[in-house]
Amino acid sequence: MNERNKTPGASKRDAHAIGAPREEAQVADGPPHAMCTLVFELPPAQIVHFKAVIESYDNLATLRTEDPRRHRLKLYFAPKMAAEVNALLDSLAGTFSIRRISPA
């Protein structure tokens, strides 16, 4: 048992690594690229269903309320996903009454 952390089987190497940065840690490539956004309106009755559809696509986009009084939503997504987001919105146009306010 190590006296410093009282963990059975812990070694000096383990105790040293707890607070110290690991040498193998990778350096970030720089700041992330800017996010794309798209503002649009939906009828209130469609918002919950639309949000569920968007969230079912893992890592595609994040949906937030931009203006609750006007039922405006804002979609955040990575620039590399713009074509996929626009294609999805176009395919959902028959199901949802999407009114785009600002372009992606």
C-alpha cells in the first residue's frame, strides 16, 4: 500500500502521475473553427418533434431557442457538416413548416 494515497498496489509512478501532466499528452492543433448557425421559425406544436429528429443524428447539430416569443430556433453545427445539415432540413421540409430566417 502506498502511504501517500493509501491505495493498495499503487506505486510511486502512479502517485507522481496523479498531479503531473503526462508527457504523452497531445498538443491541441489550435482553436476550433467557427461554428455555423442557422436561424429559422417553426410552429410551436412542431418544435419538440423537430428537436427530437435533430438530436437523433449524433454529432450533427445542436438546437437552441433563439427567440421563444417568435418561435425562432438556432441550429449550431460544424462547417464541415453544412451540406448534411442543409440536406436534412430540405428533406424535413415536407414534414415541418420550416421558415429560414438566416442562411447557413
